[in-house]
Amino acid sequence: MSLFTTAGPSLLVPLGALGLVFGSFVTALSYRLPRGESITRGRSRCPACGHVLTIPDLVPVLSWVVQGGACRHCRAKVSWRYPAIEAVTMALFIAAGLSVDDLTHLVLLLAMTPAMVALAVIDLEYQRLPNSLSILLAALALAWRWQGDGDILAGLTAAAAVGVVGVLLDVGFRKLAGRPGLGMGDTKPFALAGLALPLGAFLLFLTIAGVLGVIYGRVWRWRLRISHFPYAPAILAAFWLCLVAGEPLLQRLVSLRIG
């Protein structure tokens, strides 16, 4: 039973609003962090004209729509990344409320979601995964595991094993094929999933990550005509899905197999 079942539809409105606020923060975080800019200091400015943005410019999604996707001051085009990130984060917050069955896990998931979205966006745009966000997610993943089956040792063991496998795959591909295999950055979200998910859910995660990776990779190559693609967004999507629905999916698969 999800919190939505007990709290009713009134839960979704504040969750959606909170998702928009955090989504707006993710747009700034994913822009500033890779550039080495301060996240907490300095007000947001238009990249084109440098004008300081005020409340009318910063209302999530709505400002972009009302202003026609352009800066209110210089009319330079504003990337669709901003409303897209805000809308996706809002949708994930609402989905969390519809799926998670206890308050502690909901709070942890709402803390993890913006960091996961930021990592996915940064990997898409810069092909890197900042250690600061990965460390934050590692701490939250351990808290999630502690509130679940409590087997922290198993989580740490799984994360370490994933790290070793990632190194071996990367070294092996470089020696045999002369190119990187699974990038060391891509090992991070696999290890994060190992920290948070019990064995059954982790195996399901690996399957979903593989399927999403194949689909995502084909679309990437078709659209951009390049073979290398950032894999972390697909891994993080599979991780998030298994956080909110891993156990129900496993139970469903087991019942189908038994039936």
C-alpha cells in the first residue's frame, strides 16, 4: 500500500510542487557543477546578456512557456533542457508518492531523485559523473538499505564487487579491443545500486539496466551517428525504477513463473 492510498490525492499536489522546485535546483546544479561554479553563491543570470534573473524568470516550467522559451530581457533562446528537467523531476516526485509505502523511504527517495537526475543530465551533457554527487548518493543509498533489510555489509560487498568487475572490464576491453569498455564513471551508479538493493532486486536492476542501455544506445547512435554514448542515464533510470518498484516486480515475476 503506497502513501497515496492512505493520504489521498492531496499528497500529489505538494509533491508535484516540491518536484518543480527541486527540478529548478537541478537545472542550476547540472549547469554550474561541471563548470566549477559555486552552487550556493551568486544569483542566476542569463548566459547571453548576463542579466540577473528574478522571480518572474524563475518560476519552474511556467516562466519558460510564458516567455516563449526566450530571455525576458534580451530575447535570447533559452534551452528546453530547463523545463524538461523540471517536468521530469516533478513527475518522479509524484511517482514516488504513488509507489512508496512508508514515509522514511519516501523522504530518502525524494532526496535521492534530484541527485540522480543531476547525474544523468551531467553525464548526457559532459560525459562525467561528479564525485560529490556520487558520494551523496552513496550515503543515501546506505540509509535506504538500513531502512530496508538492514544488511549494510551485503550492500558494501556488492558495491565493492561491482567496482572490481568494472575495473576488470575496462582493463580487458582496453587490452583486447583497444578502447574503453564499461567506463569507470559508469561503474559508480552500478555500485550505488549494489549499496541500496537486496540481491534479488539488484539482479532485476542489472537486467533492466541492460535492456534500457541497448534501447538507449540504439536511439543515441541513430540520432547522433556516433557509437559512444553516455550509459549512466540508463543505469540510473533502472536504479530508480527498482527503488520504487523492485519488490513488486520481483513478486510479479515469481508468481508468473510459479503459475
